[in-house]
Amino acid sequence: MPTLVQEKKSSRTARAGRPLPELIFGDLWEYDPAPETADPKLKPRYDLFIGGRFVAPQSGRYFDSINPANENKLAEIALAGAADVDAAYQAAARAQADTWGRMPGRERAKYIYRLARLLQDRAREFAVAETMDGGKPIKESRDFDVPMAAAHFFYHAGWADKLEYVAPGRRAAPLGVVGQVIPWNFPLLMLAWKLAPALAMGNCIVLKPAETTSITALKFAELIQDAGFPPGVVNLVAGFGETGAAVMSHPVAAKVAFTGSTEVGKIILRSLAGTEKKMTMELGGKAANIVFDDAPIDQAVEGIVNGIFFNQGHVCCAGSRLLVHEPVADEVLAKLRRRIKVLRVGDPLDKNTDIGAINSKEQLAKITALVAAGVKEGAELYQPPCRLPARGYYFRPTVFSNVTMSHRIAREEIFGPVLSVLTFRTLEEAVEKANNTAYGLSAGVWTDKGARILKMSTELKAGVVWANTYNKFDPTSPFGGYKESGFGREGGRQGLLDYCRLQ
């Protein structure tokens, strides 16, 4: 039978005379495996999608896409060179001049709406493919990534015939051909964030997915064909950094959009300095999740867990810095440690899994190195005991306490399931610590006082501030950052404005 044990009392529970209870089940019960059985319909080889057709790369070169959960090869992906990128841009330019750029918005809306419905029809297939290619738990790709991607296409289909309301009093015209590069943490969702507003505005696109997660983007090309899009409206080229550089620097591109690391974003900005290209950048983050002493603690702990361990921490806006009010710091830390003890790390295709596989061997090495730096610099490490799979790239959920702003783990973006806990005494100290970073993408505030939430939302230098929640997204709401987290917005009317020319 389970036993009731008492953990260290916090100041709050000590005053109330009540301990923090914990049910210990030990190895008494274990979850039965609950594997996802839907067929992802993967092909052994994926070619480039240019001019409405799948075409082999001109170099004849391919690279492997690896399942991070077991290190098995999933498929071969075509490696696009400069000639392939140029062919994609030429196809997009023809479509822009001949069909898509001339098409009325109400007609474009029909195509975009079809995409959303087709994605819904094949939702389970795409969710499994996304999980196998990227490592995230199936319940996240099934319940969040795919439905949210479809929602973005539905939302922007609704805008396509209402563009006179995007900027009242001015006429919104398409930019032309746009080049887009997306990251590996949300392959399908980032594709939707990029494609949907550009298509609604009447632009044609050349898009490069991340080299470690190209499969769902190239599968999405099948939906583009099924929706009957004119050839060349959307073109997909896969590859590594050189391919991305060719997409960003091509002279036909009227605008480029990039989501990824701040380091790569800076390289792109330098390379495009002096050109007339319009640019938007959504880059890294080191978000602060701030818990005050009047916050609903249990709710806040769930928000903290969601903020840092969702998608293995592979989230630009992850709440990787937890700032806790000193009066409740012990209680929050005790409940947080107890909560992550029951997180299940393992096979991403198991519906019981909470934390899946790290996306790649290289990213696992980076996380491991930064955690080692945290230990070396004197922060207190906590990792729950759990068995990791023998094969694949996995990392235990990690919480560092006794962290200061001088620690690397408090300053650098880890992009993994690692949380740094700091404390504060006053609202002003919380704001100062939260803003003491080169990034400015997001933040979270947990408090019972509405006035405090409003004040924090104006004081925090972040593009998005969540109040008593975290990681809440909606296609109607703009998302983006400040400082080294980039510029421009995605989603909402503001995101559409970044894909048009106002006249």
C-alpha cells in the first residue's frame, strides 16, 4: 500500500501546522505501454517540392533523417543546392506574376481553407510523423501542434478576402516572393505560422525546413497538391545551413522570415544589410516565470512545469528562469521537485510519456555541457530518479536552485528541460532580474492581484506576458520579441502586416 510521508515544511505550511504530504507508490504499480498505432505513411525518400512537383536535387545528394527516440533512420531527404533554390525562386516568381498574385482574395481563401481541412483529415498521421521525426511526445503533437497548425490556416483563410481591414484607410498589396526558414522544435506549426499569413496576403513562398525535421514539411507538400494550388505558389527545399543561406540571400526574395537561434539571426542580418529586403526574425529567449507570494501555488507549479518541460524545453519562449518570491520559495521548490518526480521520460510514441527525446545528438551534448557548467559554478542540481531508454537522446528533467544571475545557466539559452530557480524580495527586484537578459521574447506572472499583473506587463521587456498561465497561443494573437529575441510579429493582424506593402 502507498505510504504518506512528510517533506520539509515551508514557512507557510509550518505556520499553518500542516505538512506537505506525498503519496509514495514506489514500484507498486507501473503504467502499461500505450503506443500510438496510427500509420505515419512515411516514404523511404523525400524529394524537393518545386513548381508543384516533387523533383530530385540537381546534385543527386540526399541525407538521412534520424528518429531521436531510437537513433533509427526514418527516411532520406533531398539536399538542395544553390541551383535548386534558384529553381524554386523562379517557379515562385512565375506563380506570383501569372496566378497567385493576380487572384482575388476570396479565391485564395478557398485554397487556404482546403489546406486546413486536409490537415485535419490526416491529423493523426501528421502527429505521428511529427513525433517520430522530432522526438516530442505524441500527446503534444496530437493535441497541440497539428490542431494549432490547422487553426492558423483557418484563421488566415478568413482574412484573405478582408485585407482592406488590415490597415484601414490604406491598401495592402502583396510583397511578392518571400523566403522562409523554420526551426526544428515545432516543424509543422512553424510552417503554418510562416505559410498562412504569406499566402493570405497573396505572396508566393520558398521555404526551408530544419535539416533534422524535414519530413512533415515535405509531407505537407502532398496537401498542397491535393488542395490544387497553382504550381510554384509554395516551394519546399531541404538542406543544411548553406541551403538556408541561399534562401535568405536570393535576389528574387522581397522578404525573408527566419525563426531560429539568435546567433544565426545575427549572421543573416549582417548578410542582408544594405539590401531592400523586408525582414522578420523570431529568435532565442530566456524567459522569466515570476511567482509572487499571493499566487495560487499549485496552479503555478503546473504552469512552471508546462513552461519549461513542454516539448523537452525546446521552446524559444520556455520559462527557463523561475523567479520566486522569498516567502514562498521553499514551498514552491518542494512542490516543484515532488511534481517532476512523476513526470514520465521515455518513448515519445507512448501516450503516457510527458518528456520525449531530445531532438538531436548535438542538442543533447549542448544541454549536457551547460548543466555541467551549472554544477561547476555551484548551483544545486536536482534530477528525479528515472530510467532512461537505452537508445536515443534523452535527458532527465532538471531543476537548479541557489542560482544567481552570474551563472551561465541563468544567462544562456539551454533549449532543453532545465530550469534555473532564483528568488526575489520586491517587485522591483523581480523586474530587474527578469529584464537582466539579452533576450525579450516572453514572461509569465503568477499573482492574485490584477493591478500587479498590469504593472508587470508594462515593466517587463518581453513581447508576450502571460498572467497566471503559460504557453497559451492563439492564431489571433501576435507573437514576437524584443532585443535579441528578434523583431516582427507572427499571428493576428500584426503578423499579416509583415507580409504586405501598404499603399
